[in-house]
Amino acid sequence: MDLLRSFKDNCGFGLLANIYNVPSHQNVEDAITSLERMMHRGAIAADGKSGDGSGLLFGMPREFMKKVAKEHGVDLPKQFGVGMLFLQNDAQKEKIEEICANNDIRVLLFRKVPVNTDALGEQALATLPEITQVFLAPNSIIARKRFDALLYLTRRELEAALKEEEDFYIPSLSSTVISYKGLVMPTHIREFYTDLTDPDFKVGFALFHQRFSTNTLPQWRLAQPFRSIAHNGEINSISANRFNAVAKSEWIESPVFSKRELDKLLPITKADQSDSASLDNMFEFLIANGMDFFKAARALIPPPWQNAPHMDSHLRAFYEYMSTCFEAWDGPAAVSLTDGRYIGCVLDRNGLRPAKYVITRDDRIIITSEYGVLDVGEDLIIERGRLQSGEMIGVDLKFGKILKSDEIDNYLKSTNSYADWLNQNMTYLQEFVELPFNETRCYEIDGLTKKQRLANITQEIIEMVIEPMMKDGKENTGAMGDDTPLAAFSNRQRSFSDFFKQKFAQVTNPPIDPIREKVVMSLNTGFGEIRNILSEDPDHAIRLKAISPILMEEKYNVLLSFGDENHPRYRKEYKNRTFSTLFERDLKGSLERLVGEIVQSVREDDVRIIILDDRCSTRNMKYIPMVMVVGRLNKVLLDERLRHLTSTIAITAEAVDS
């Protein structure tokens, strides 16, 4: 068996830290050695020098930075920050100086980072940017957190101002961390960045990463670590995560930034970046806006809490409350992360990426994709272990304390009265469903065959898909392979949704079996407004919850009662209205009129639950494809800054995957 090939299906990542954040050059050497020994995790070109990218994110080497600034005639003040820049021209430096000045930050020095281009392959050399460091300081003494906030604001403003210039990128701009990364092989990174060989380059911690490019082509900017995370895996829910990030931005008030400043930080993520970069953007946005490090990590990457019967009730309440504000960024994913004060690693709820740790007697912790990347004597090892599904481990670098999952959970569940908030505000549809004992329902439908034809449900779908699922309660198992032609090339009538395919990294994703799926995944669905995700208050818990996105008639009727002004259960947060998707002619015009009517009802009549119904079609009436309606409606509501107010229900026969 070729062991190298068997470990080459995902990225290599890790972190190394002195738990008291004591800087040393040995930490640099050990981090580079660990990175070099994960070279097999990435692809290598024929020249032996071109790869997918690698890098390190260090705690700020303050003494080294003071030394190199001194060599350029600048005495750094006590409070300073350093940015690593990928530049294209001097005009970009002028823009940096302009925006820094607007944010009360002084540019002290631009330093060209010494590099050895002999360490690069042909592709990396052809796209090599001008790598520069900028040294910054506040115009006056301010609180450290405010300085960090201004550095973050400055970086986001620069990204917006220079977004059309493809070669411009800021790997890091911070007072606590600095990035050394690029399209360079791990075995050549110390040769390329000569700073790393200086004995005065001393750090307390480092994140490191060897990229295995699956979703995007290798680029300098996409090498990891990013500004706060190093990620091994894929974020398969990335399209929904990015969409929801925009929707949540419609109602955000920050405890750190003014309204004018906050507008400059949006959008939080961008569609033209990698999934890992989007996760990094979301995490650092929460941190920059004052969210606790561990709370931000667990909000985005929660454990499998929904189907864990033995979980502490207060901890379950914490995760259920957070689920009203954030959806999981679902992997498989193992993520190492830092904000400069804390450092840690979290495994997503699927648990399908390795994260193994070693704690030593010389006050160090090492977390990597595999054991053996660093030689540690057995006599030095206090503890060796691995993270399980949904677990997290962290280090408080200020007080030198290692925090395991149980300690982190105990802290998180006690930060607010989450259980009380849920009890007072959250409603479950199931509680109001009343069915007579042992009732047998008859689901005979008049004109069934005609309606099946209208929904393009064929005899093959009934026999091969629907009937086996009804009999066995699970999807049918069939032979591998599918010779069904793509919808665009088929000579048969196909459903509108057949023309679209899910996009995800299928090759590097392990298959999810029904047993694991039941444990780690949930179909729980909520109805209600999305409120300010940067504040914690009871109103987030005002939700109607269902245990499945498929509403049986009884639950649907209960939901209608909450939005009926004449019903005792009525609450304005759940006011609903039904809209027919039928039309006679002019598909595009009918779609726009329908969406316009819905938007008007949300804005003027305070409708909060939109019900789309394609039933009751006639010979002269057709229905707009439900996927088309929902897609267009979501887009327009987002553009009108109303999406966060609404939930949508589709009554349709199109919700089938065959």
C-alpha cells in the first residue's frame, strides 16, 4: 500500500504554541519542520517547486520587527501593527497611506520583504507579487482593542477601494499576528522568506498549512493560513452560508464600530473567494465586532447537539439559541484558529478530518493532521490525543491555560440565561398538533395521474424512488452509475430543477451513511425574523420551530393559526399570506409581478411568512416553476434589504430529487 497516496486526499494543517506565549526562534523552526513534513498533503508539479500553496501565521515577532524597522531608520513605538502586502504598483501604496490617514493611523515604513526567487517554480514566479510589509501606529495612544478594530477597518476599506486590482491582496494587517505564505513548497518556504532564518525572529505560536486545492486553482492569495484560520476540508454549505451572511447584514448594529464604519465592513464575504476564505472572513468579522473567541468558533462550527440525548440541558439551550442566529458552516472540516489572545482547533460535527494533539512538559501544545510531523521525546509528552466529532481544544495564551471541550462548553452555557430565553419565546409546532388516537388517513387524490404528469413524476420515479422509500423508510440502493442524459440534452420533458446540479467537492468528500447522518445532522427548521447577530438578547429566541422542513397538513394548519389575526394564537411575528404561482401567459412578466406583490406585502403589510402555492392549475393556467420563484424572490428580498424579515413555505409537487 502506498502510504503517501492514502494520506493525500485533503490539506495538511496544524498549530504549535508555547502555552504562555513565550517567544522563541525554536517555535519558528519547529513550525517550519512540521509544515515540511506535510508536503505530501498537497499537489506537486513536475518541476518539484510548484504546488498548491503553503504558509505560516505567526504571533507578532515584536523584537524582530523593531530591529528591521531600526535598520530603516524608524524607532517603533510601543503600540504598532504590521501588514503583509501583495502589491502591484506604487499607486497602491498611496491609497494605503490615504486610507490609513483617514482612520487616524500613521504609516511609519514600507519595507520590501527579502525573498529568494530561486525557491519558486515556474507558475509561482510568473505570478509573484511585490511582497511588502507596512509598519503602522495610531496617531495617539488608544486602547489596544480599538487599534485592532481600526486596523481591521483599514484593511476592509483597502480591499473595497482596490477590488478591481487582482494582484492586490493583504495576507495580514494586525498588531498581534503576521502571515508568511504563498505559492511555495513547504520545503522551500524558509529558503524563500529569508526573514524566517533570522535568530531574532521569535514567536510564541504559529499556525501552518499545506494546501490541497480541490475547489479553486492555486493562487498566491488562496494559500493558507488566512488571517485567523487554517482549514482542512471543504465547506459544503458555502453557497447558503454566503447568502445568509448577506441576509444577516441587513440588520446589524455593532458594539465596536459606528454605523458609517460598519457599512465599510460589508459585505462580510465575497462570492469570488474560496470557501475557507469566506469562513475566515466570517470568523474575523465576529471577533472584530467583540464576540468571544470560543463563542464565535462554536457558533459557526457547532457539535452534533440536536440528536445527543445525554447532552447537558443548559449546553443544549446554548446551541439551540445560537442556531437562531447562525447556521453551521458544514464540512468535513478541521480548523485551527487564533485571534492573537487565544489559539485553538475545532472539528466540525461530521468528524471526518484528523486533528491530533500533543501536550508537552516544556509548556507547548502541537496540533496537526497527523502524528510524527515533529520529533518530540516520549519523556516530554504529558498527553497525546485526538479531537472527536464536534470537539474543540483551545489555549488562553495570556494565562497559559489549556481548555478542553468540556471546559469550553461549561463556560459557554453559563454566559447567559439561554434556557430561560428559549422557554419564554420559542414555540414548537408539534406541541399544538392534535390527532385522534389511531386515526387512519386516506390520501386518495382526485385526478392523481394528471397531477403527476403536471409535476413530471413518471412511472419510473414512482417504482424506483418513491415506492422503495415508502416501504423501507430510506432511499433505495442501486447499482453505481447513471446513464440518464443531462436535462439539456434529453429528448424527454424534464422538470425545471433537473437542469441544475449541486456544486461541491465530491471526490474529496467521504460518503455520509444513514447511521452517521442520523447522529450528526438535523432537519430542524425555524420560522421568524433574523435579528442583530452581534448582540445577545431574548428576542433571538422568538421562533416557530419544526422538526422537519416538510410540513404535514396538521403542522401546516397550526402554523397558519399563528399568523391568523382572528385566532387566539396570533402573533405579529408570524403573520402569513398565501400567493399563487399560477399564470396564463408571459412567464417573465408574471414572475416579476408576483415577486413585486410579495415584496409590497412584506414592506407595507408586515407579512413575515410567505406561502407560495402552485396547486389548482387548469387547462388555461400554468404554474411558474417553484425553484424559479423561490430563487428570484430571495434575490429581490435581499436587494430590497427585506430578506432577514421573512420565511418562505412552498406548497408544491416539485420538491423531489430523482
